[in-house]
Amino acid sequence: MNAARQLLDAHWQPQPTSEIIATADGLGRVLAADAHSPEQAPAFRKSAVDGYALRARDTFGASQSLPAFLQVRGELQMGAAADVTVAAGEAWQIHTGGMLPADADAVIMLEHTQRGVGAEIEALRAVAPGEHVIEAGEDVAAGGLVLARGHQLRPADIGGLLAVGIDQIKALRRPRVGILSCGDELVAPDEPLDLGQVRDINAWMLGALAARHGALPIQLGIVPDQRAEYQRLARDGHARCDILLLSAGSSVSARDYTRAVVDSLGAPGVLQHGLATKPGKPTIIAVCAGAPVLGLPGNPVSALLVARQLLPHLISAWLGQEPNEPQRVPARLTQRVASVSGREDWLPVRLHRNDAGWLAEPIFGKSNLIFTLVQADGLLRVPLNTGGFAAHSAIEVEIL
């Protein structure tokens, strides 16, 4: 499968465009331009703790046995300017995040004080200048770089941008992944079935996979096994989308129009027809007029397992990101798994844990049985020419 990804890379140069979106809607989006802060953050000196704002020198030498005595002048209100003075021997009660008066250079934690007589407190330890004080601009300076172009936004990033008033960002447009299903037997999932018909689930699985990796799925519908209509809808999808997936019709047969349809979408066209993998052997890989096109098998398991190895790579390349590596866990096989030489096999497995670690139980089934994946926790990759694995072999399972 690495060779297939390399083949696509050699014939495709993504040309992403950008758009302005609300920062609040930016989770997972990729910045198309550097984000600079229009203001410093925080905008004012603030307390990092609940306690008392004071002059640090008034606590020098204070201890449990010899406390410093301070008069509390009042309480500083949250969300209000601290337009008060702090004279020698005075303190103001302050809350976490509250603004410090200009004359205060430190905050003593509430836990390090003790109430005295009347408005008096005892400072039970000394504090240093700047202690428990967050300076203005300490987080970010005005004009400072907040996040660089190409960064993929996380929840904390959205908070940081909004904290300095950046409520809109320039983000790379999500790649549009068009999905066209082909087959006389297919009907939409919400339609009743007649004998001989099956629901088109591939389009929605592939759409969910695309969305999960940051793309915008475009459902292009279902086309019967009629070449002219297939070609018309494929051309329409190719014109509208950045990546095109054709589900079904990739097998070599008298009714297979997919290769010809793909080649009609533009040069260089089909790069490879067939992969040394099971499931997914009849897959078509193409680049047509600057857009990747994948002709996927109609069997749901085959289509999804091939797409999950190729589509995230294409989406990441469009967004200028390294694709996320799937999570893998070490395990031991519960039984022997055979493999045919000359191909890479992918087998669904259930995971069970015992005192020694994870056990992987193979789920054997044909490639049109979607519940072999629904019931699976992960996938076992059997590399080319290994002949399979013996029972109790140490393996790695790729988590679904």
C-alpha cells in the first residue's frame, strides 16, 4: 500500500485554497496564514491565586512564629479596574484573575495568612516581588505570533485565539471528497428493499471516513450500470470535488466501465489497476486533471479497508499535514492465520485482555459482510510473502 501512496504523490500536487471562518468553528481546521495577536494578553497585571495584594517588602522576615501584620483595606472586585492605592502595611483581598493595584507587587496566598483582630491579617511567610503575579503581556505580546500557518487547531488553540479577540481565522478549505456509487442493485439506505436489492452503505461509510480525517464529503448519488450515465455523473463529481471515490465497478468484467470512465476524466488517468492486497485487490488508482480518483470495490469491507489506507493520506497531503499514524497494540494470536504468498492481507480481529496482555481473535468472513468489521476491535496486517502467522504469534493490531 505504501507503493500506491507513493504513486499518487508522484502524479498529484495539491492546490488547496483558503476561506475565512469563525474561530469557534475551527476545531481541526488548518491555518492558511499566521495568526498574530492584536493585543497583549493578559491586558493587565492579575493575581494567579486567591489571597491578598500587597507590597512584598511589607512581608520580609515574616514567619509562622513572627508574622507580619497588615491592614485589609477592602476587597477588589472581579471585572473592575483596581483604581486603589496600597500604602505601607496595607493589603487588598483579591481573587484569582483579579486585577492588581498599581502599588502592589505581589500576592500572598490565602492559606499563608490568618485573620487577626478586626480588619487585620497576619502574613505567616514572606513573599517575593512578583510572586503569584501574572504580568501584562506575559502570555503573548501585542503583535506576537499566536499560531503559525499550517497549524491544525486544537481546543486550547481556539481558546487562545479567542482570548486575544481573534474571532475569525483564515483556514485551508476542507478538501471536497465526492463519492459516487454504481450498481443496478443499489438503493438508498432509507428506501425499502425489493428482492435482489441491497442498501448502499459504502457511500456513507466512505463519507464518514472522509469527515473523520478533516474533509467535506459530497454524496453524488447512485448510478445504475449504464456507461453514459455513469460517465456523466463521474464527470460532474470530478468537476465539483478535489478527490473522487467511485464505489463498485472496479472488478474486471464485461460490465466494468470504471476504468474507461476514469480515463475519460483527464490525464494521466489510471495509474494502477489492482493492488497486491486482500481485501481490495481490484482497486483502481488514478490522477485525472489534477484530482486523485480511486475506484473502490463494491464489497463494503474491501472498500472501507482500502479507503482507510489511501484516503487519509490524500486528505493530509491536501492540508499539508503528516497523516496520523493509527494506534497499534501488541497482542498474541489465538489461532493460526494463513496467507497467500504475493499479497498483503488484512484480517479483522477481536481483542481480549488477560494477565499476560492482549489476545487477538481473528474474525473470518467474506469481504461483503460488514459485520465482520462492526464486531472487530482492530485489524491484523499480514505482510507480503509471510505465509501467515502461527497460533500464539506475537503481532501488532491496528485499532479501528
